[in-house]
Amino acid sequence: MGTASISVIIPTYRRPALLSRCLDAIRQQHCLDCSFEVLVISDGPDEATRSLINDLIQTHPDFPLSFHELPVKRGPAAARNYGWKKGAGELVVFTDDDCIPESHWLDAYWTSYQLRNQLYIGFTGKVIVPVPARPTDYQKNVAHLSTAEFITANCACSRAALDRIGGFDEDFPIAWREDSELQFKLLKENLPIIHVPGAVICHPARAASWGTSIRDQQKSMFNALLFKKHPELYRKKIARSPVWNYYTIIISSIVSVIAFSSGSESLAFIALSVWAFALILFISKRLRGTDMSFSHRTEMIVTSLIIPYLSVYWTLRGALRYKVFFL
């Protein structure tokens, strides 16, 4: 493994079935002009994954695979940093345990890297997200990965570039915005990020439990952190403005309650009408083009009543935690 041209880094944590599928695809790579190593980094002690890797090493002794564990759970950013620093390849390729690379994935990255012949450089590939014609809300959100500029499910950097920008920011403890932060550091250093359409991975949308959109609102806290570190790029690449419809829903509902309590029925009616109109717009946007089943539509309506409040709560909590004015 010490002579590898490419180090493939896969963070994981207690998802051996998904990881096994990913590694099976990587074993099928055709990269005639390069050699590669695969480093699986568990974000904390992980007996099931350790057992899987040991079995694969015994079953496929020619597969250049190694397993490493962080002593405590610190997030995928920390796991990736551990991996690329531990690896030997001059090109570092990142993917996730729930991805399935196509057979010429590494070859496409290596060919582009050799053609560019630049010491400090980053790459991004193509992500395919298979979803039905009418996806669920969760599937529709996952499908946005196929149009994202730069995500750790499918990207690469020269080792020199990672050294120069310091790798991933471990202040991001979950799988959210740590990839954008890496991209923004590359952009601020004026390092090229080359799109490699031949570097293809499939990112299936996993089954999601009811109400997963409610749990996902906690991620909004780390939008504030990314904004603090890179305000101009955040507004340019992520969101040009706050989600004003959320604030309209919240403020109008508060005004309506206060107005009813104080006996101002006309004001309460106006505020309630604004709340209902803004909420209907939000629900309609989420339902547009999605699964028409009764259960899914019921979930969308119920969760839409909660999401604006939770999203703004976590956004403001992030602003307070990271001491930045952010809405």
C-alpha cells in the first residue's frame, strides 16, 4: 500500500451492509495506469465493520484494503482527515459507504489528474441518484446531490492541496456542510476544481423513516457555522437569503395568538390568514411532483406544520452558538 497512486478514503460507522456493497464496487475498478489503496475509517469503535474488513482481507488478499478506528465518535470530517493523512497516494479520492462507484471511477480521476499535471488541484465527479418519477420528499432531497457542485460522496484532491488548506474542518461534527467548507477553502486559495464527468458513482436514496425531515432540521445549526467562516461564498453558493417564508409563518402565528389574547379579532384574523397562506405555499412546494400516496401526503402536511419552527430554532441556536448574525 505504500506505493499507491490513489488513496480512497471511506468514512463509516456501523453500516457494514452498505459498506460491503461499496467495497465490492471498488474491487471492480479498472485503472490500468494507477495503483490504489482503500482506507476505511470508522468514526468510533465498530466491531461489525472491523469484522467485515478482516473477512474481506482474508477472502481477497490482493485487495489493498485497511481498517482504522477513531477512539471516540468525532464525525466524518475527522474520519476523513485521519484517512488521507494515513494514506500514501498523491491523489486522495473520497466517497461514502452508501455509494456505489462505477468501474472506471478511479481511472477517470487519475487520467484527469495526470492530464492537468498540477500540484494543487481538486476534482468533482458525477453523482447519479436513482429515484422514481414521483419520489418522496426525502428522495427528492437526496436527488439534489446529482446537481451539487462539490460533495464528499464523490470528490478528489491532490495530497498537496489538502496539506495546503488543512483538510476538512473538524468543527463540523456531522455529515453536513463539511464538504462545502472544503470547497470554499479551495476556492479562496484559487485552486482549480475540475469536473470529471467520467468519474461516476451511484448514490441510492435509502429508506427513510416517518418524519425524517423533522430530525434533519438540526442540520440548520451548521449553516450558521459555514456562514460565519465563509459569508460571501455561503450567500453565493448555498442560499442568497434566509427562508423568509419560514419567518412569515412564525411571526404571523405569534401575532395571531397575541391578537386573539388581547381581543383584537380583526388583527388576529389578518395574521391567521397570512399564516395559512404562507403555510399552504410551503406545503404545495413540498408536495409538487412527489409521491401521491395518502401516507406520504399526510406526512408532508403534518411535518410542514412543524418544520418552519424547528428550522428557525436551530438556525438561531447556531447563530448564538457560533456568535454570528445569521437568519
